[in-house]
Amino acid sequence: MSDATVAPPQLAHHFESLEKQQHAARLGMWLFLATEVLLFTALFAGYGVYRYLYSDTFQQASRHLHTWIGLTNTLILIVSSFTVAAGLDQAAKGKGRSTFLLFMFSVLCGVVFMCFKAYEYTHHFHEGMLPGRYYTFEALGSGPGGAIFFSLYYLITGLHAFHVMLGMTVLTVIGLRARAGRYTTEYFVPVELAGLYWHLVDLIWIFVFPLIYLA
Amino acid sequence: MAVSESHAESEKLHHSHLGRYVAVLAALVVLTVTTYLAAKVHLPAPWNVLVALAIATAKGSLVALFFMHLWDQEGANRLVFLTSLVFVALLVGLTLADNATRFPLANPPGSTGALPAPEYVPPPQGGATYQR
Amino acid sequence: MNELLRRLLFLPEQASEYARQVDALHYFVIVTTMVAAAGVFLAVVYFFVRYRRRGIDDRTPFVHPGFIHEALFVVVPLALFLLWFAIGFPQFVRLSLPPADAMDVYVQGKKWMWKFAYPGGPSSIDTLRVPANRPVRLLITSRDVIHSLYVPALRLKMDALPGRYTQSWFEADRPGRYEIFCAEYCGTGHSAMLGELVVMPEAEFDRWVAEQRRSELVASAQDAATPADRVLPAGNLVEQGRRVASEQGCMKCHSVDGSRHIGPTWVDLYQRREKLKDGTTVVADEAYLTKSMMDPAAQLVDGYQNVMPTYQGKLTPPEVAALVEYIKSLRTQVVRSGPSEGPAYESIPRR
Amino acid sequence: MNPSPAGEASGSMHFVTDQNGYFADNYLVKPATGLRSWLYTLDHKRIGVMYLVGVSIAFALGGFFAMLIRLELLTPGPTVMDAMTYNRVFTLHGVVMIFLFMIPAIPSGFGNFFLPIMLGAKDVAFPRLNLLSWYLYLLGAAIAIYGMVYGGTDTGWTFYTPYSTTTATKVVPVLLGAFVIGFSSILTGLNFIVTTHTMRAPGLTWGRLPLFIWGIYATSVIQILATPVVGMTLLLVAVENAFGWGIFDPARGGDPVLFQHFFWFYSHPAVYIMILPAMAVISEVVCAFSRKNIFGYKAVAYSSLGIAFVGFFTWGHHLFVSGQSVVDGGIFGVLTMFVGIFTAIKVFNWTATLYKGSVAFTTPFAYFVGFLFFLVFGGMTGVALATLSLDVHWHDTYFVVAHFHFIMVGATVMGFLAALHYWLPKITGRMYSEGWGLVAAVMIVLGFNFTFIPQFLLGNMGMPRRYYSYPEKFWALNVASTAGASVLALGLVIVLVYTLVAIRWGPIAGRNPWNSRGFEWMTPSPPPVENFEKPPVFTHGPHEYTDEDPAFPAPHLAPEPKHV
């Protein structure tokens, strides 16, 4: 670089300024989030169609789920989202250590979320509430809607759980880096992006909860 | 221009938003409880879902606008997210419209509005032999 | 004019008024397409000739389009396309909404054959017989994967979806025989899933239906009646074959209603691909059928016992031929007793 | 409009070229020439070149399968293979051509190479993501080809359920391969959008962007928004095929038509992923070879975005006879009419660009003429196909096959070939043989017409697609089509041969052999590693031929190509 000022260490060689680089990273992340939204869209559209076609069965099926787990998990994710947002706030002030602690709290929330999910899945396995071919649950009658509901249930919550785990990994890595003082008040865009990802996971769950548990 | 845009974005993040976050958290918790209670109220057919979805949209907007800072950002990022939502609506809307307005027998048998199942034997897995 | 354009564009015959209407739109669309493509091409050629490059460093003026240019570029094609739509969509709506007085035919696609069933009447395989000048509604379904019933002469096509019905209708006005194709890819036999549409004059069709219903009764009464009681139409190979089969006791082991008995059913036997005991397969053609009568143990169908005696010397060659013809006749129309396919057809609402 | 001060406009002027105009310290030799330096490269140009090699191999492979199909259809009955093999071959042809060639060809190949250069940037915004995208492409291709070789797939590239979930052949690897390639496509699109937004050189406003960028940008939007949906859909089919718990299975109340909705929600816009980049190339070529600014810059630029957007609203026109409701049919039918308009706008503007120009008939221009004719005919037959009552007759017949080959081969491959000839001097620094180029172009255009015009007629006669055998009345036209395909294939082989010869032994092209004023010609050929010494400053749009422009020195500085 032939710029007069010394380039900050995080500046990649092909960007002219750190601000532009961060702008690019942010835009890239938003585009990525858009693809994530559309990844889930196919499942939500499938849900919408079958909810329309088998509305009675779907309503009954959702009554056989543990609403209290859904509610608790929703609250857990909301709180974890809050701590992630607060962690970003701390990072902007250069307090890497409190960012780390807040992020770890969110990861803990994620762990609790996954535990509830695991408990729920185990319960379903025993009841025969399984997807597609393996569906043996009898309480919903012999109509075809039940197997589809549980196919969709596992696909949506499973894909979401996969994203929760990815998010936990990202938060851990970025949290550790924040504690190690890798980010400054000028450069903390990775913290921001990790937060965005976690918020998206929360955002999707906000729609999953009423559709699956309260339908 | 991109430069001023990125500058403004970074600037806004430097203000502390903690107070705002707390307010949003409170609102989200209240809305979550509301949606749970609303589901217990018995409403005529489509309304339960619509109410639940309306509340979810409100919650989602809060998360997107304040936790994800779309409120502070400009131009491209908002547009990206909005566009993706337009396409969500598009896919869900037009596929649903198809099922809702079809020749009723073309919907899966056993579903609302369709007639009882006609004879259907699923083909055996991998059975690509002549059955003639 | 219609005939000339139809032949120029290689379109098949037009067996219905609807086909002629669609073709009229077809001519309009194709002619405008060709004019547009030729127009653009000629414009390029003209510009090339007129503004050929003179030197490698030519200067050219900076040309700005006027608003009127861009508006024309949008409005002219849009108007044209919307006109196409305005003509085509009502035709499509008409095709999608059968009239209330249409006769129903149930169509079932299956790897790789078409089955047509008339409510309360006969059913047939691969041959769809319909009366001319009478609306016919097709209720189409499939037993396995998606097929698509395609009758080029009627400009009609509709997918057969497994486990549910789609509908279409037509009113053929030219008696004759027309091809039926499967248009949705369905596996190795896709291109062999051919059928035939036979449009019959109304009176002839009614006679045919009555005859089918009668022969159904005859078939169900056959066990009671003795062959000698029946008047046999001479000179009809199929009828002779039926008689020979009864006389020789073939019906003790082979069914003609599709059910499994001691031996394989004769329904659809002709051209069927049979899996043999030794694991090979054979197509049940004339040669195989004849051979099986003479030496039944040689190519035994998998799943059946070797119990059939040889008919070597018991059947004369004309009798063998008659039997083969009879078996072949069981291919295109399955004579079956009882109501036809398609539950609850009467309650199917019309839209 | 006024030319920028010399040196400002092209920082690259300081690079030293030899007396022939060949820049020795280019990206091909810097930072190193070993295989490792290519495999680990983050240079967008090298990644672009690797993509070009990859897609060319895929194109050859797909072309080979196409010839097998044409050979089999030479006679009505079995000719050289059995029905199962034939079904696998046409599936292979479709999958290879679409997922391995068409979708990445122009955006990932030429787009990677030229998008940053035209923006005056040193690289794309996320070089590592760019390399990852290339390796995902390779991985996806490997998985898909594994599936196709060991077991084969006989579903056709459309994977319609329930056929694809019940067939005995190996569908899952091909689905997963397509899924992985989809992610590669998403990453490329994401990279290009961010690059266009954030890395434009000073003075390069949106209103001055080369039209190639606009086309690639619109393509990227589709890639980002549509690909995830098909990824999920293919995954659902794979899960249903492997474990029996998908949601399309009619035996469990599923709706096979829903699969078609999901599939075409991606695959119709995917058609625009394939054609928009070709349109983008043509927008450059028509300006360069008529030495004229584009007629209606805004119209051409915005119509790309229009296609990208409205292209999403039309997927249901693939479902007119699938049991879709009449209401949806009407909605999709009328919306499809609108997407045709954007293409019409482009066609008219390209044609009008020649007006008062200085038109040179070179190989790229020959492909432009072919492209224009094929696009108009293919595009209008596409709109005709969306005319609902006509579609009922044409759906799933050879008419459809001919229509989309007019767009995919007629337009996209012509665009690809135009780009190849136009930019070969920039990418390799060497020139191809113009004589052979024109011979091949004529063969390709004529061979193409002979291949696919008979197929339009076959479709009119009613021959359904994916037919292994056919009634004898279709024979003559099938023979004509096969004959045409042979000429087309021969033309393509000639292109391959002289291109390879040119890369190794071609005459040195110099910085700007076409004397074009596209921004990519401001840097030496082949370009240096970071494209420009310092970011160029732009004071006007591309392709303005009104005055002297110091950024594009007069031709006597870069005279006739010379042999080394």
C-alpha cells in the first residue's frame, strides 16, 4: 500500500480502508443471512401447504408436543440473543473480556436449548412420533397428515438445531478471540457478524415456535 | 457512496445500545407470553394462526431492527433482508394459492376438501421391472 | 390456409374444434415470432452494411435514446405478448373446465400402460374408445409415478398424478384413430407407453358399449352354460379361440378376468414380459404362446407349478392360431365383471 | 465525457511490456508458476482461469453425451444402447451441462476474471471464499460424477418425484453433488455482489458500471436468492429416497406437485442465471465491435435487474399441465409475458447500438449475430410456451427441448464463445486465428440450426421428450437433427483445437488488439497480479468512442498482432 498512513494489521491487501472492508464484511454477512432465510423457506412453504391441506391433523399433532418446552426454549433463545447483543456493546467499548463472558452465557443457553430438544426427541421416539416411513404414532388417526407433520417437525427443528450448534461454535471461537484481545474499538466486525448469525437463529425460532407448537 | 455508508454504520455501533437492548428483551418476553396465552384462547379457524404469526412478525421485527441493527443501517443491508422476505412470501403465497384453488381431487386424498383416496399402490423400492 | 399452415408446421391432424382454435393461435404466434426474428436479423445485416468499419480508430457519435424509443421497445412487444395471453388463457380455461354433461372416462397410468374405464361399463387397456361429437371428461390418475396423457390430435395433455385425480376434457368431431403418448418421463418403458384413441361415430360407440356389457354378462354366465349351447359366429378367429379354450378346458387353470389361478392369467398375457423359473425373462409373443401349448415345461413362468399337460397332437394348427388370437384379444380390452374403477365417481363435483 | 488526465486514468501505464506488447510479469507467472501456487491461489484471475478449464471439460463431457443421445435417436428403435443406458445418458447430459457447465461457465469463469478488473479493484471482496467456491465446485462435481458412474441416475436432471424417490438407480450422490455445487454458486454470487458494492474504484458510479457488471450482478442476486431453495429441495428428495421421510411421497399424503413448485422456483430463475451472463458478454461485445456506446444504457442495465426480479414470478409456467390450479396458471402465465419484455428491451437496444457505429465483422461479432437471432427466436417461443393453451400441446415435447436449447446453446453458448474470442487476448496475451474462428462460427451457427429447427417440428408433430424409441413418422426429422449436431460438434472441436494452439503458439496480441474501450483493456495483457498499479480513476462510462482517450492509446501503440 502506498497510503501515507500505516495500514492497520487487519486490513486485507486488496481493500483501501478498514471501513470499506468492514462494510464489505457486513454486507456479505447479510447476503449470507438472506440465503439462510431462503434455505428455511422451502420447509416453511412445505409446512404452509400441508398445514392448509391437513389443518385438523396438524392442530392435533401440535397438541401432542410439549408446549412448555417450546415456550421455555423460546425464552432461552431470546435471553441468549440479548446477551449476544450486549456482548457486541462491550466489544465496541473494547472490553473483550466481558464480551467473552456474555458470549459464553449465550453458549450456555444454547446448551440448555439443545438439552431440552434432546429430551423432546427422546420422548417422541418412545411414542412413535417419527418421520415418514417410521411413523407409528396412533393418536392422530389413520389419516396421512401425521407422518408429514413429523417429517416437517424433524426437518425444521433439526435444521434449526444444526444452526444452533454452528452458532455456538462461532460464538465460542469469537468469544475466545475477544478475550485474547484480538479486537479493538476500531475493529470488532467479527463480533458483530457472529452476533448477527446468532440473532438469525433466534429469529427463525421465533417463527418456528408458534407454527409448530401453537398451530 | 459506499465510503460514507460504511462510515455511518461503524459510527452508530460505537454508541452504547444497552438500554435499548433491555427494552427489546422485555418486549420480546411479554410478546412470547402473549402468544402462548393467545393460543389458549379459542378463535375461529384461521385466526389462531394469524394472531400467532402477527405476534411472531412483531417479535422478529424487534430482533431484526434492534438486535441486528437494521434500524441503524442503511441501504444495501436492509434491502437485502427485505428482498429475501419478499421471496419468502412469494414462494409460500403462490404454492398455497395453488393448493387452495386446485381441482379439489388433485389435492392429496384425505386432505381437507379432497375426496377419499383412489386406489394407489406405491411402487416397490427400486422396482423398475415390467409389470405388464 | 389452415391446412397449408398445418402441414408447413408439421402439426398432426385436428380431431376437435378446440384443436383447430389452438392451431389458429399457433399460426399467429409462430408467424409473429418468425417475423420478429427475421426483422431483428435483417436490421443487424442492414446496420452492418450501412455502418461498416472504415478504419481501426473510427470515431462514433454518442447516441442517446429518446424516451419514445424505449417506450416503443417496451409497449410493442408487451402488447403483443398480452394479446397472445388474452387469446390463450380463455382457451386454457375452457380446456380445464369440463361441461356438466360430459361423459366420464377414468384413465389410469401405470408403468407402462394406460387403462381406461367407463363408469358401469367396460374397461380397456391402451385403447380409449369415445363417441364423436359428445364431450368426454377424463379423470386421470396414476398407480406409480407421474405419467402424462398426451393426445396430439386433440392438442390435449394432462399429467397423471399418483393417488389423486386431474381432469381434462375434449369433444372429438372426426372419427378415426389417433395416437396417445405418455409425455412425462416414467422410466425405461416411457417411450413404449403408447395408446390409441378411437373416435367412433356415436351410434357405433353405443353399439360397442352395449356389446361389451353383454359379453360381460356372457363371460360371467359362462361357467353355467355349456359350450354346445352357444351359437358360434363362424369365421371369427377370436370367437373360435374362445370356443376352443372352453372345449379343451383351458379355463380350468387360466383365468380371463385377470385373477391368478393354477396357471397365469391370459389377460394382458400377450406381449407381457414373464420372469421364468430359471431367472431369465421372455416376452410372451406368438412363438412363446404356441411353444407353451406344445411343451409347457420348457419355459415355465416363475411361481407356477409344472402341471400343464402338453397339447401336442391335441390341437390342430388352426385351433392353436385361434387360441393365440383369443389371448391377444384379451390384451386391449379386459372383460371384467363388476363395477369399473374409480370410486365415488358420481359424487365428483364439477368446477 | 471528457477523458481523464493520462496516468490517472490508467495506473497500469507504468507497467513495462516488451516491444510486442506482451506483459511478462503477469498473473500467470507471478507469484510463482508451480502447481501449488495455482492450487492455493487467491488471485481472482487464476481462479477464473481454473473455472474456465473446469467448465470447458464439463462442456466437452456434456457434448459427448449429447452426441450419444443423437446417435441413439438416429433410428426409431434401439440403435446403440438399451433404454436404461439411454435414460442415464440424457440425465448425465442434463446434469453435466446445467450444473457443471452452464451455471458456472460465464459468471464463475469470465466473471471472476473480469469483474474486479472492470471495477478497477485488485481482487474480489473475499478471495478466500472465492477459492472455497472453486473447491466446492470440484467437490460437488466429483460427488455427482461418482454417482453417475457408479450406478448412474435415470431421472432426468429435473428429479421429479416420486420417480426419483423410487428408482433403483443412485440418485442420492447426484443430488448431493448438485447441492454442494449450489453452495459454490451462492458463494460466488455473494462475493460478486459485495465486490460490486464496495470495491468500485474512485469515480466508478453505478451509472458508469460496464454492462457486463450489471449482468453479472443481476445473476448473483438470483444465485443468492434461488439456490438455497433448490438446495433444500434436493436434500428433501435425497432424504426421501434414502430414508423414506420426505414430504413429497404420495403414499403418505405428500404432494408431488409441491416438489415441482420448489424445483422450478429455483430452476426457472436458474435459466436466467445461465442467460444473463451471456447477455452481459454480448453487451460488451456489441459495443466493442461497433465502436459505439450502448443505445440505452439504463434500459439495458435495469432490464438485467428486471429479469432477475420478475424471473422469480414465473416458475409456475412449467406446471400448466401438472395439476396446478387454473388460477395459478393464469397468474404465472401473465407474469411470464412481462419477463419477456426485459429481453425484448435488450434485443432492441443491442440492435440500435449498431446505428451510426463502425461495425467490424470479427469472430465475436459473428457470435453476436448468431446470439441475437437465437435469442429472439428462442425467447419468443418461450413466451409462446407460456401462452397456456399452446403449452398444453407443446409441454414435454421436442418443441420445449428445441426452445430451451435455442436459449441455452443458441444464446448462452454463443455468449460463451463470444467471450472466449473477445477476451482470449486479454487472458492469455495471445491471439487466435481469425480465419479459423470465422469458419468455426459459421459451422456452429449453421449446425445449430440444423440440429434444433427439426426438433421444433418434431415437437409440433407431438414427439415427447426423453423418448428412447419413437414411431417411424418422426424418423426423417431425427436424422436431420443428428446430422446438424455432427456439424455443430465438429465446429466446436475446431474451436477447441485453434484455441489450444493459440494459447501456446498464437501471435502476441498486445494490450488492446480490438482497440476496444471496455475498462478491462486499460491494463496490460495478460494482466499483472493486482490488475492495476494503483486504482484507476474513472471520469466517464465504458465504450465511449467520441474522442481521443489517453486510457486507450491509439492503435499504433498496439499495432497488428505479431508473431514472437
